[in-house]
Amino acid sequence: MPGFNLIPTEKIIERLRYENPWWLTKQIPDIYKIMSKRLYFDLFFPFVKEKSIRRALVLMGPRRVGKTVMLFHSIQQLLEENIHPHKIFFIGIDNPIYVHLDLEDLLALCKKSLNLEDLKDCYVFFDEIQYLKDWERHLKVLVDTYPEIKFIVSGSAAATLKWHSTESGAGRFTDFMLPPLTFQEYIHLKKMDHLIFESSITYGAQSIPYCLTYDVKALNKEFVNYLNFGGYPEVVLSEKIQSDMGRYVKNDIVDKVLLRDLPSLYGIKDVQELNRFFTYIAYNTGNEFSYETMSKESGIQKDTLKKYLEYLEAAFLIKVLNKVDINAKRLKRVTSFKVYLTNPSLRTALFSPIIESDDEMGNMVETAVLSQWMHREKLDLTYARWKEGRTEGEVDLVLVDDKRYKPVWGVEIKWSNRYFDKPRELKSLIHFCNSNKLDKALVTSIDQQGVKEVDNLLLTFVPASLYAFNIGDITLKMRSVS
């Protein structure tokens, strides 16, 4: 078809001018200006400004966690720091108008539309870079060809992004992972920081800094809201979307990843089977699975199951947690494991919102707690499960020191006050700590807080909502320092 590829240059330049209103107005679009910055922005922006190392910055993360917004907030910050508006380019690679252009063509068109003599000290933002085939090769060439430009790219198809940016871009790319909203960020976005104050708790023989709450009932109400609607910035701030979670999250996040991103990345033939499998996992988030039972219940062959789990984990939809035994030793053959959604509100989108008294509340709280820990990179969490004679035991979260193969800590995640009154009933946790010479452990509750001693073991009880808040808070502080 003659001329099929040829969109007139002036039309493309028109589009570029539309996408870069600050060239004229010196302002980013109002829609982004009024949005609150994520707490992660202060960690991200220094990488945008970093020019002494010749590297592109790759912003990765699941769909709808606010990557594009983060790019616009970065542009706003650059403008506020008096970077000339004509030195900042933004290009949404997912727009079909750019489909037959490579990154260098787009740069040339930006230069042409502004009549620039050179591109010295420019900041170039490519959004949704995964829509460009072999993007990492193109980007690497640009980084080498234009050492005077800072390139910042974002992308949702996390699996390839992660893989490609480490493989092909070795030494040329800096990765920055933007996860779903933490509970701490949710409280911040909802402007409810007044519920929280900085204090300390007793953990073992020590007093450690910890955020506490003035009103645990109000915090718990927000926590349940977070379980249902909290992973995505847009959902948190829109009651309209909350009233139709199924349509918004399912269509925009689940379906696009399951029916489009993953099949195109991995050549999956039966997308409906993948969809059914994900729905099955989402319903059972926080449960222990084995390949045997999974295969039986889903009707999918074991080899295919393993691949699906890998793909879903690479797309940041699920997290697989591996098992250790009573002595915190990893099992040689992985036969069973736990699977969690990376974001509890995905379950609400597929099924229905939960309330505090629901049976699923325990698993959802566990899922939420685990999703806070996922913001820590290179943290290998496990759970413990064992059978000794007729007795079985389990501890929800165990961190193992990989150098010494010893557990560092154990946490029991409960949505109940029962164990605060009857700590001896935590038999598995007590047995695990005794077996591994641990003298302290943490247990979550609904709203009870304090320390109980059982046979020289000090159990610190903290409301689950506060525990979730603190994981996010401590993670941010740690990442700020590193």
C-alpha cells in the first residue's frame, strides 16, 4: 500500500508540540500538576539529574503505579530548577503516530520543531519504551552517540525491561523500580499523616524507632480501604473508580498484562488459560500451593504452570515465596510454595471488596504485609513449614541470613487479638524460635500492642496496619541513605 508508512512530518511535529506544552507555556499539563508526588519521587529525581555518569535511567514497574506521572513531575522539577523548556523533550512511544520512527528520528524531529542548533544538556523522556522493538539496543546506541543528553525512559512490561536493561544495557542503564503504593504512601496521598507520630517500641531487649498511631481504629479503617483500593494512585483518589473497580483495574491492568503484554513477550498461545490461572491464584492469595494440587485444580500441565508463575512474577502481578524447614534450611526439591498478589486490591478488582469480618481478611492482611516487603530489593523472604511426627508447624515470614543459613527473624501475621491474651497458643512460632535460638519475634494483631514473655521468648505485638506502615517507612528511609 503506497504511502502507508508515511505520516507527514508536520503532523508528527504537531504531536510533539502537543506532548511538550512547556515549550510554549513553561508549564506541565494541569492534570499532572495537581497530582500529589509519590514519596518515591525524592529518591528518583536525583537519578534524573545525575549527569556525571553516562547512563540512561530506566523507570520500571507494573501498570498504573504512576510512572508517567513521575516523569511529568520530574519535568516540573527541572523547569522549577530553571532548566530551559526547550531542553526538555517528552515522547510517548505508545502513540501509533511514531510507529515507523526510531528514537534518533524522534530526537531529530524535536530538534527541528524547536530550531535548535544542538542537543547539548537536553533531558529526553521516552514513555512506554517497551512498545519499540529492540528498544534497549536503540537506547544504548543513543547513550553512546549523545553523551551530552540525559535519557530517561519508562516501561510497564517489566519482564523484558528488567531482563533487557541488565543484559543489553550493562554499564549503560540505571534501573529504578517503582512498586505499587505502600500503605505509608496511601496515608500520605489521603492526607492522613496526622494519624501517625514517631515514637518507639520494645523489640527483644531493645527500644527501636517506630511510627505509632493516635487512633488505631481510624488507621484500621484506612487499612481495610487500602486492602481494597490502595495499590494504585488513581484509584485511591477517585470514588468513581472505586465504585467500579472491576472495570477499571481488570480492563486496564489485568487484561492488558495478561491478554496483551505477556502473550506478546512470551508467545503464549492460550491467553484464556493464563487468565483463568491468574484468577485462581488471585482468589487464593496467601495460600500454600504445590504443583500437584495446582495442576489438578486448574487442569494445566505442570511445566506450563511453572512458566505461567515465572511470567506472572516477572510482570509484577504475583510474588512466589519459598519454604524453609524448622531449622530454616531450604528444601532441595521445591514441591510447595506460597503465592501472593503483589497488590491486595487486585483481588477486590476481580471479586469484590472485603470487610473486616470476612474469612479472607487474614490472607489479605498477609498479602498486604508482603506487598510492603516487596519494595525491598534483594531481600529474600521465606516462610517456614515443617512436619515432625504428627505435629505440623508454620511461621508466616522468615528472613534467613544466606551466609550463615540461620534465621534472622520470624514474624507471625494475624488479624486477631486472641494471641495477645493467649500468647502460649502461638506454638509454631515459639517452637521455631526455640529451635533456632531466637529470643524475640513479632506478631501482628488487630489493635493490641505490647510485649509478652513466654519461656524467655519476648513477643512484640503490633497492630497489622502499623506494621505495614512501618515497613514502607523504614524502606524509604533505607533507600534514601543508600
